[in-house]
Amino acid sequence: MEGSNNIAEVFFKYLLTFGYEEDTLDYQKVEKHTKSLQVLSEIGNSGTGIFDLNKREFIFYSSNFGGLLGYNLSDYAEKGQEFFAQKIHAEDILKCSLNGISFLKILNNIDNQEKLNHKLISEYRMLNAKNEYVRLIEQYQILELDQKGQIWLMMNIVDVSPNQDEFEGAKSQLLNYRSGKITNLEDIPKAQIELTPREIEILKYVKEGLLSKEISDKLSISVHTVNTHRQRYLEKLGANNSLEAIVFASKYGLVN
């Protein structure tokens, strides 16, 4: 699972691009939302939670959240989201991480009222307490924006899928529940990681084994410029080194 955890970090590193002013965030609103979501979970027997993009973590789980898969609160109380992330199928956490970034990028490009009309619906596999993969349906919807209109708090609702037949892989859809329009995020190529043409060009040369000086000679640019582009694509891909960047970029279809 180590590789999948590194890939999931791409999502959390993307969240660093959001600039929040903490003194303007009214955390008193959280208590109101947690009470409502706890009641919702009890009525619908769904797991509910609140994800804080500023803190980049879940700040609330309904009391029955882990119980959907047979876990006790003591199993995940200490690790929280890390516990559940480690239980997601390795292939599915990759897709869900990338689709999560696509979802946020799409919403960031529309006006504030329209943001509130959308939800992300995903299906993926997670291990239950019996160490068996169970198919889940998860919905994400915005609870609060910050003063700049950035997404701040999101609620999620998780249910065990009524369809536990053979699984074709994780998938995510963007639903505008006002208009009824559904967009399959898998149909939006490369929306998740936006490397510039120059960054992709340099990454391809790195994949071929060229050093920064050799790349600078080929492109007639300075070594400093090459290294700047290399640093930028490392940050965008959430990679620690060029080897990881090549592996991640290949999986995302950014390099052949």
C-alpha cells in the first residue's frame, strides 16, 4: 500500500494551493453541522463526516461511521482518516485521489452559488473488519465556503452499495442536483494534474536519462530554468524525486 499512499498524497499536496486565512473561518459553524449530520446518520443508517480543507483532515465522523464495515470506534479513533485510507483498495485510492482533485478544480472555476449545486459521487472498495473488500458509495457536498469563495468544509455520506457484484473499478461522477446533469470525471482527460507543455517536455527528457545541463543545451535555456521547471512538476505531482515523478506521470498519462 505504500505506493498508493504516495499517490494519495497528491490530493493533499494539491490542497496546499488553497490559501486560507484562519482568523476569518468561523469554526462555531462546525458544531451546528455535526449535530445535523449525526441525526442524519441515525435516520438513514449512513456514515457521515466533515472534511476540513483548511486542516486537510476529517474533523468529524458520525458515531456509526466505522460500524458500516464492522469496525469499532476504538479501531480508528487514533488514526482517523489514515485508518480508512489504508483500507481502500490500492487501485481505487489512486482514481479517487485524482478524481477528487478534478472535482475541486472544476468547482473552483464556477461561481459561488453554482458550487453549492454540485456533489461528487464515487464508488470504490474498502476492506471491512473481516478483511473482505466491500463496495461503497460516497457522496461529497459543500457545507461552507470561506470569505474568498474557496471550498472550506465538505460533508460526506457513505453507504454500503446494494450492488456487490463483480467490481469494474472505482469511478466518480459530478452531479449538478439542480439541473440533473451528470459528468463522469473519467471522461475529463488530464484534468487532475496540469503540467505546462514545457514541464512535460523536460519530464520526458528526464525519463530518457538526460541531466539538467543536457536538457538546457537541447532547449537553449539556462540550467536554472530547467531546474525551476523540474521543481514545479515535482510539487504538482506530489513526488519526492524524479523517479517518482516519472512513475506518477506515466500513470496519469502525461508521458508515454
